[in-house]
Amino acid sequence: MALQTSPDAPIPVGRVSRLIGGWIDRLGAVWVEGQITQLSRRPGAGVVFLTLRDPAHDISLSVTCFRSVFDQVADVVSEGARVVVHAKPEWYAPRGQLSLRAAEIRPVGVGELLARLEQLKKSLAAEGLFEAARKRPLPFLPQLVGLVCGRASAAERDVLENARHRWPHVRFEVRNVPVQGVHAVPRVVEAVQELDAHREVDVIIVARGGGSVEDLLPFSDERLVRAVAACRTPVVSAIGHEPDSPLLDLVADLRASTPTDAAKRVVPDVGEELTRVRQLRDRALRCVTALVEREERGLASVRARPCMERPHRMVEEREERIAELTGRARRTLGHLLDRAESELTHTHARVVALSPAATLRRGYAVLQHADGSVVRAADEVAADEELRARDARGEFAVRAVAAPDAVVPPA
């Protein structure tokens, strides 16, 4: 039932606190899951104080329990562990503070953690965050390497020492953050985002020196996985040792088995690169030398050919061939002319022998009418007709007279 209050008739704070306590006392016990962020066990005290936190929503509640309850799980529960607590809400009226009174504490088993991680893994994989097409290649020689690791940790030492041993001039931008416990995820996410925004950072390494499944839970947190997936800078995951495989390994652009392996994969070895350069230079020299020698042999072979050794020889051979063909042509033409001359001589002799002029030279003459037509028969000539007579030496005029008797040619 709501209280009837007004500015003129307020109620005291103590009554409000008692009313809240009475309402909370009516609540039953509940099972609560969370992560232990603070644990206080004072020597000789019969009560243990701890803080239970929800990493997903960043909400914390104070929890108290008798030492006998906590001692049952003291060997397997520490700060950062995930537990399930059966507790009843309590209201401490003098301070106005809500807490839980735990009657039973159960650590979350590894099998249950792995099942939850597997479910998260499938969910993120369905979004495509682990696809190989999203992976970006690492730069060959990074000028500035971002490193996220624990302060003064073995992982930091392994990465820095091995990288500088391989390439002494490599520079690092180190961000020391908690890599375990309740503050690990937000601090690692903040460090990764800060290095990703740094313009000179070419690659980011997230390193940790291994641990149990519970210790590596921050590197399977969904917030960290999404932050790495959103990075524009290539990210290398170097969490733990070979068997360890948090979800960060799947979303990172490269997974290194150890921090030492990360240093080897990110920074090239100057000695190896110099050796490789020498090998490539020697191979190039051999290739060029072999090419020059082959071309020299080919040039020598070409120069040894007769046409190159005596360039005028081909002209001389062609000149001799032309002279030979010219002589043949002249001889052939001479034979043809001689044969044609002989045939012409014979033909001329036959023409002369058969010519009418030759007949005329034997005493014959040709009579022609005035129009030039030849008189072929006597009856073609009229009396007193003037005719032209043509002999071998010229022509002269004649006149036809009537014949005493007509001569009839024989039948």
C-alpha cells in the first residue's frame, strides 16, 4: 500500500529504511550467478565478505556468508571465479544497503563454461566474425608495434626481447592492463581501441602467458571479440600456450601459439632477411650471368656463319649468278635471233621467187584498165580502149585495136 506523504507531512528516513527492509524480508531465496570481484576473509572472523558482479551489465552486489559456507569451496574459488550462489536478499537499515546472505556457493564447472563458450562461438561465427576473408595480412616490417599485456609479465618480456633480438630498431607502444579478473575485459578493450586509433601503430599484439580456462575467460568475452573485429589495424592473438584457444584467437587476424611466437611472426629476423637478400642477389647474379653467357654464345654462333664472317660473299655469289643468267640470256637471245634471221632469209627467198615482179622480169606485163583493175580476159577490153601496161621496169600506155578474128579460148 502506497504511503500518503507530502512536503508538509514527510516521513523519516529510518521509517523508509525499515519499510524497504520489511518488503525485502518478504522476498524468498534465489539462485544468483556472477563473478567474484572482491573477496575478504579476515583471520578469526566468522563471516566472509565478497562482491558478486555481472560482467555483461557491469552490476555488482555485496554478498556475505558464514565462514563454514565459504570453506566448502575455498580451495576452488578465488577472485575472478564464476560461481552460483543460493542467497536471500537482506537490507541493512542503518546504512540503507542491500546485500545477499549466501547459504550455498557452487563454482561454475569447466564443462558448463566450455558449453557457454561454444554457444557464444557459434553465435559469433554465424555473424561471420571468424571468416578467413576478414583476415588482414600483417605488414612485412612494422615501424611501431602495439602490445597489450600484463604489467611486468613474462609475456611482455618474451615479446619485447625476442622482437628486439630479431630487429633491434623495432619500436613498441605498450599498454599494461589487467589480464585476469573483473577489470580485465574493459581495460583490454580500451587498450586495443586506443592502439587502433594510433596512426603510427601498424600491428597490435594481445599477449598473455597462459592459464586455466577460468583465467582465460576475459579473452573469450563477447565485448573483446567484437572490439577486435572492429579494428582497422591487424591484431595478433598470443594468449597462453599451444592448447589454449580463447575466442580471441578466432577473430584475430593471426593466432600465435605463444608470446614468443607472436614476436617471431610479427617482426622479421634481420639476420634471416640479410641471408635471404644475399641468396636472392646471388641467384639474380647467376641468372644474369647465365643469360649473358648464353647470349654471347648465340652471338658468337651468329658471327661464325659465312654470311656474317664475309658479308660481301653473298653479294659476290649473287653477282656471279646474275652474270651467269645474263650470259645465258644473251646466248639464248642470239640463238633465237639467228634462227629468226635464217627463217626470214628463206621466207624472203620464197617470196621473191613467187613474187609477180619476178614473172614480169621474165618478159611478162600486166594490163590494167584506167581504174587500175587488171585485165583478166580479152573480152574485157573494148576497141580503142586505152590501157596501162606494167612491166618489171615501169609502165606505159597502150591502145586496144579490134582483132581481125575473135579468138576463142580452148575449152
